[in-house]
Amino acid sequence: MKTIKNITAKALKVTALVALTLGSFTIKANNGKDLLNETEKTIKQNVNFPKLNLSNQADQKVEIVFTTSENGKVDFVLAKTKNEVLKKELEKQFSTLTLNKLAANTAYSIVFNFKTI
């Protein structure tokens, strides 16, 4: 009788642990999507290329790696491209961003695809 109670108690503990773990993942997944949407919206509003002329360039992909400080200000930016004008412009614009929803001292990456039409 005691072994059945022990097995039942252990099974109940394992079930509770699994339920709490899966519940926390679900909650975190929803919050992560909201944070991503807000960050994406901020980047789209503040990064633009009115002075950039890429008409004579081939299609290119630019990866940007950045980190934020405790107050959300972007404190490091690295644009990976061979086009120096594009690199400087992207790094300049990203360095002025404040992304409060992102965790501090974590490297984030975003990719811009430029296509000539």
C-alpha cells in the first residue's frame, strides 16, 4: 500500500513539474512575440535610406549585430557588408536607437536584403 502511495505521489510531482514548465514556456513564447513585434516596429520607423543610391550595385544581404545597454540604448553595432557607405549609414542609424524591450548585454542580429529593381 505504501509503494502505491509513493508511486502516486511521485507521479503527481512529475506531472505538476511538467505542467509548470510547459506553462512557463507558453507564457514566455507569447511575450517574446510581442517584444519582437515592438522592436521590429521601432527599427522600421527609425532606419531608412533616403540618401543611399544602390542602383548600380548587385543584390546584397547585410547582417547587423548589435547589443543594448541597461537603459535600452544600442551601445554596439557591426554591419557586415563590403559596401562602406551602406555600412557607415546602417551603423550610424542603429547607434541612435533605443530598444527598451530587449535584454541588456545580449547580442542580437538582423538581416537586411537589398534588391535592385
